[in-house]
Amino acid sequence: MEPVGEVTLGEPPETVVGEWGFAADVITALGHGDTIAAMMDPSFWYTGFYEEIPGVPARDNYALPTLGAHDKLNREYVYELDPDLFALDPNRFITSYGLGESDLDAMKKGVAPFFGNHSRADRGDSWPNYPSGDSYQYYTIPEFVNKYGQVFGEQERARTLVEFYEETMDNIISKVPDETPTIALLSAFANPENFGYFGVDKTSPDNNPTYARKQYRDLGVEDAFAGEYAGEKSESEDLQIDAEKLAAVDPDIIVFREGIRFVDVDESNLTYGNLYEQTLDIIKSDPVTSGITAVKEGNLFVGGTDNQGPIINLFQTEMLAKQLYPDTFGEWHGVDETPASEQLVDRDRLGEIITGSE
């Protein structure tokens, strides 16, 4: 796997360190979710969908240790944990913790190999590109599944999972209507009271192989802010707007990106409180935004997380399909509220693949 090259393991890893949830979801899909021992930030790993899959153990992501606080890696803890594998792109340790190449070399030699590739979003010109210094390719979700399948000795399960994933996705995508509503993808975190603005993100990022917003691209949504994105992207959003701009664009539907991570979460785990609920309340009550079509028609929906492997992406595609096209896919009732007869993802079959009980 680029950029790490070929990695040789004597046996499948028993303790794994993850990043923000993507690799953890892939590894869970391969039946080895119990190997995830720590993460860079486990709060980004949404585990709620696993509760809908028969035989798949629920995971409390907030109970997992973190590798450090904010932008500082706890090296002593990492060496003490002594994992068998870092299931992440080593460049994330450079961009997040400020480590140098010599630090990464030492960790590979003294702790564990790295096996990961940052394909969540476009890496940008400032990306460090360790170890070769050259830019490297992006991978699709099925490619990641097959590569991690090799790591865990689950090649056959990986092939079966990819077949199920692609068939399910094709079945949903083939039914998408020609006419689509306009959608505004707003940050669940940013609002005028805490950041001084509403954050808007492109529904279809320029770099198509990335998986962060794959469901929006696959379902052919019409971005209400298309043509408005110009200049440099901010650290967190593609566009920053005020209430007047949101009202002027008047989207048919508003989806709150990353809102899923705030659903049914213990408030004690939230550093800044439930920002999604705060943003939602502001849009509903503000005299400027309360008249927006999406607000008046009740089309304000929780959005998915960017950190989606095969399981999360399947569920989030089903979720968005129902939110956008209820006449075609059935009404969206809420997280874990979809009747069995209206489900687009076969939970039983997925559970059989993950648990090996097929």
C-alpha cells in the first residue's frame, strides 16, 4: 500500500492502533474489530450502526484510549502499548503531532509497522509525503478492504464483503431519480454563536476517489452552493456564510455533516456540548433562517461522518437516499428506526459476512 510500501507480518495483528475511524470500520467489517486497542481520536469513529447488525458486538468508541491530547503524541503510552500494527498513514503523525521522519523511522523499528493511506480527503500541496517525498495514489473502499484482508488473513471474507458492498451500492444508485432536490451540506459544529458563521462543505469534493463524502457523490445530489466556492478552503469548511446568505440560497434540504456522531451520545463525552443540536436550534429559531424552504418543510437531516469504511458507508448511503428521495427509497424515520421491510442494506447478510457465520 502506498505510501508505506510492502509490509510483512509474521501473523495477523492482535493489537491495532487506528486513526479517526476509517480503518477501524474496515477491520470491523473483516471480523477483527476487537483488535482495535487505541486511536488518534476515537470520538470520530461512529459505532452506532454496528448495533443494527446481528452478531456484531457493540463498541464504545469513547472507552478507547487516545494517543495523545490535541496536537501532542504521548510517545510513552504508544511504546508501552506496543501494538502490532499502526493502521494509519504515517503522514498523519507528521501533520497532527509534528513528528519528524526520524521519529517515524524509530517507531517502525521499535514499535510496529504502519499500514494505511490517507484517502479521506484531498491531501493538498503541503502534504509531507513520507517516506519517499513523492505524491502517492488514493484508494477506494473496496481496495482498502482487500488490502486489510491480506493483513488479517481474510482474503476470502474480503472478496465476499466487496461483492456484497458493490452489489448493494449499485442497487441503490441505479434507482436514484433524475430530478434531485438542492441540498446544503452544513457543518454540524459551526454556527454564528460559536464560530461566528455557518460552515458549508461541497457535496462532491474535487478529488473523486476520496471517501469522506462519497454518499453525496454517489447519489448525484445537487449542491445548493455550487458556483459559490472560490478561493482558498478554510481549515474546516469549504465556505463560511451568514444567515442572510443561507436564506438567499434557500436550499430544499439541509444536511448536517458529522451530525451522526452527536446522536444518542452521553453529553459527558462531548467537550463542547452537543453542537449539532445547537446549530439545528439556531437555524429553526433565527428569524432570518426560519423561513428557508428546508426549515418550513421539515427537511433538516442528520448527516454522516466523513470517516466511513464499508459498513458505515453502506448505512450512510441508505440514510441519505431516504432523506433525499423518500418516494423512491421510503421515508427516513431516524437512526436505527428503519423497518426491516424498508431497509436498503441487508443487515442479516452483512452480519453473516462479518462474523463468518454464512
